Amino acid sequence: MKSQEKKSAPVLSEAEQKASFALGKTNIKLIAISFAVIVVGFLLMLGPGTTPEAYNPDIFSFRRIVLAPGIAFVGFVFMVYAIMHNSKKRQ
């Protein structure tokens, strides 16, 4: 049986490592902002529901039906932009 040799990964310089990463710092920041917007949208949808014993008309409020899904949708659209954003400094 042959002993298996461990193959070490090639050592890359800092510039090569930076060039090999797909997203820059700006992209990461934009993704974090869009994630926060999505979370805010879903948090605005939270609230008590209707039970068989008691009807809660708040489930049909403007905040839970229109505003919160709109904010979450904007967050998802902004997430696509954040991923696709290409910085002018990067070449």
C-alpha cells in the first residue's frame, strides 16, 4: 500500500487572496443592510392571531398586510443589487 501524501494548498499572497474572493467589503456591507431590512419586514408581520374563541381584526391591519411584505420585498430586491454591485475601484 502506498502511503498517502498530504497535499498542501498553495500559499497565496494577500493580493491574490483578495482577488480570488468574489465579494468585496462594500458588497458584504450592502448584504448586511439588506438582511436587516428583510428581518424588519418579517418582524412587522408579527402579532397575535385569531383564535376560535376570539376574533382579532388586527390580522388585517395595514402594517401586517401591506407595509411589512412591501419592506421585506424591498429587502430581497436590494439583496440582489448588493450581490451584483460592482465597485468602481475593483478591476
